[in-house]
Amino acid sequence: MYARVYSAAVKGIDACPVEAEIHIIRGQPFMTIVGLPDTGVKESKDRIRSAFSNGKYEFPHGTVTTINLAPADIKKEGPVYDLPIAVGILACTGQVSEKNLCDYSIVGELALDSSVRPVRGALSMALRAKQDGLKGLIIPAENAPEAAVVKGLDVIPVSSLADAVGFLNGLLPIKPCVADLEGIFNSENIYEMDFSDVKGQENVKRALVISASGGHNMLMVGPPGSGKTMLAKVLPTILPPLTLTEALETTRIHSVAGYMPSKKSLIVTRPYRSPHHTISNVGLVGGGSYPRPGEISLAHNGVLFLDEMPEFDRRTLEVLRQPIEEGKVTIGRAIASLTYPANIMLVAAMNPCPCGFLGEPKKMCICTPKMIQHYMSRISGPLMDRIDIHIQVPAVPYKDLSSKTYSEDSKTLREQVTRARCIQQERFKNDGIMTNARMNGRQVKKYCILEPEAEGLIRNAMENLGLSVRAYVRLLKIGRTIADLDGNTVKIRPQHISEAIQYRGLDRADKSLSF
């Protein structure tokens, strides 16, 4: 007796097809699973036996059951193969019709009472099933809304083994799950905070708009309680809305990592991740025996916020350099080498000194110059070079906190940012990038054309402030973004460069007086 059931394995954020082959012959009772299974897959034998017993299905006793998960060179992990293996065994024993098996991919974890539990990577598996030309996907009911965003595929939600058997035998009609993408974007594209909630800090708000417009990484320096964290939290609210392609990619990452919100079919808001400073290398960039995405990939298409940046382990911070530069992170292990997307905006915050009150007029700093120097040196020069904008965040005075003055809301600022992004998309349509921050040296030379007065300003800044060559390139990129916000799509004017110079304070020779 032989049966074949289609399933899928998640590799990175993509899925690859897997065939569960079941062969049953008479002999000494024995059941084995081959095809590079991990412990979770091997344990499916016990779950299936209990599910059969509680579901009133006949298990083939007195037989040798061989289960092969092909292709055998791909590591199979987790309980996702419980349901396809169980269906395959039932097909071998005549309890399930084989007529419809070739039309569907089947995934799901079985509980001992024969109910079906959700799995990771549902969206990736649905995309794979459609790519392979299958009619549909039989999937746990909790995962069905997520998989249903893939159009042209019948997503069949099942809550138990009995549901899957009844559907495949044609005895239980199950209506495919359908997702209303337009309704999801309209109803779920909501942020908890708004820019108008932030009192004062107008100069920092301006820097955030520039950062969002050009995709520039940003560092905020200020005393405790000045609002750095709140400012970082509202940054995603002014970024352009996610496109469907970005939403699908973001959802796939969260689904594979197991962080997909319950009863949510698609992530349609920009991610915001704020890991604690005790996080490990693996937690930040991803990894493990079988690599999983880390915080930097979970922030893909959104914001990664590092609060109290100098408190992070220096070796942990250094692993950010390659993902920030390339927009992706590659994790190599003996069993697999996987690449996860990591197109993020890095926003970091730090105090000006260990006590946090350097330069504050109403509180005395107790730090020595050596302590301040050691504190600043916790962030390496190469990593600091990858942060375009440095901005001081002063303490908010009471008059600003109590002010009733209207402050621009996120919707208004998002429109400004979107217009600037549209200019950049048109500019870089043949260059393979989307924002000014991603320009290479050749593109900077081509697109960052200065007016004569602006060129004089930047020359004086380089000579008088001791700015580096990298700082020069960053100034040009920031100036280009400021010009885009002003609608100047060709040349960069003096006022644009003048403002850009204000955002490179930590490049100056005397960093303690940089602001």
C-alpha cells in the first residue's frame, strides 16, 4: 500500500515543496520516518497514533510503515507534517479517497484528541502551493485568514482530522476562506500614537521627517526623560503606507518567526521593534541551530529602535554593520545558510554622558572627561559612520508641555514624506534603490549637484569642523533629501546644506561640544 501527500517546508521566509510518501506492508509492527526529520517530526508518530484512537480511525496494526519526506536533503522540522502523514496513512488503508490528494497541499499539527493546531509560515506555504499550480491548501483554521490573502488558491480551513478526511472524501463541503485585502488595509492600517501627541521638540520632529523621507538612520542624544523613546515610536506613523508587496514580505517574516498576531491575516502597518540592551547576537540578527529571523529582520520595512545604545554589547552592535549596509542578513550554519531581508531604518538613542546631564543648565553633570570619552567610545566609528543624522534632544520646558498650540499630525507629515519618496522612486527607477540613503558613490556624484554657494558652505564645514570624507558623503545625501522635501529635484541649495550640517554634530573633533 502506497500513498503520496503534498506538503511544504519553510526555508528562510520561502517555502519549498515536500512530498510525504507512505508505504505500508505486512510485518513486525514498526513505524519509521526518514528524510532528514528533526525530533519534532519524529515525535509525530505518537501524536498520530493518539489522534487516530481518539478520532475513531483504524491504525494499521501488524504492519511496517515507512514514511519518507522528500526531498531528503532538506531538513524537516516541527509538527507541520502531522496532518499530511496522518492523511497519507488513512489513504493507504482506504479510509481517505486518493482522488483529491494530488490537488491540495496539506499542513498542520495534530493534537492528541485529533484536533488541528496552527503552524508557522502559513503565508509562505500558500504562496508555494499557488506557485506549484495546486488547486488549494488544507490548513489549520487559525492559519486560514493569513493564507487566504493569496489570490487564486482555495484555502480550506480545518479544525480537526475529521474535517480534513470528510473534505477529501467529498462528505463535508468546506467553503474556502476568503480575505478582503482592501478592507484589511482600510481597517487595520491604524497606529496607536500620532505626531500631534508629541509636545515641543520641533527641531527633532523636523529631523525625523527628513530621516523618514530619505530612509536615513538616526541617532538622538539627550538627557533622560526628554522624549527620545516617544519620538522613535511615532516615526513609523509618518512613513509611507506599506504596499501589498511589502505587507506580504513583512507578514511572511513574522509568520515564520511565530510572531504573527492572533486572528490577523496581514501586517499592514510599519513594524517597530525595540529590543532590550541585553539582547544577544542571535536575538538581534537571527540564528539558532536552524536559523530563525532576529529583531533586525522583524523590523524589515519599518523601524529598529535601540534605546540606550551604548549599553548594548559592543560585539552585538557590530553585527548590525552588514545588514544596515546591504538591507539583508545572511546566517550560515552547518545545516543551512539562509538570507533574511533587513531593509530597516535604524533609530538609536543615548545620553550625552553616563549620568545623562552633560550640558544641562539645571542639573550638574558628575562625569569626568575620561568617563565621557569611554562612554562615547562604546559605539565604534564604523557603526557611527552608518548613521546619517545626529540630533540633540533637549529636555522639554514646561511652557511647551502645557502649550495648546497646534502641532502637525502624522497624516500631514506622512503626505510630505510620501511626496519626497515619490521623487526618489522616479529618480532611482533604473538604479535598483528606493531612497537617497542607499546611494553609492557614483549615484551621489550624479544626483547630488550643488549650487556654487552650497559648495562653498560644505567646503568651509569640512575645513573648520574637521569632518571626514564619510561625513561629506552623508551631508550630500541629507542635503539631497532636504531639497526633495522642498521640491528642488535638480540642484541642492545653500539652505539645504546649511541644515544638513546641523545633523552631523558627532563628526566634529570635540564631540562634547558637538551640539
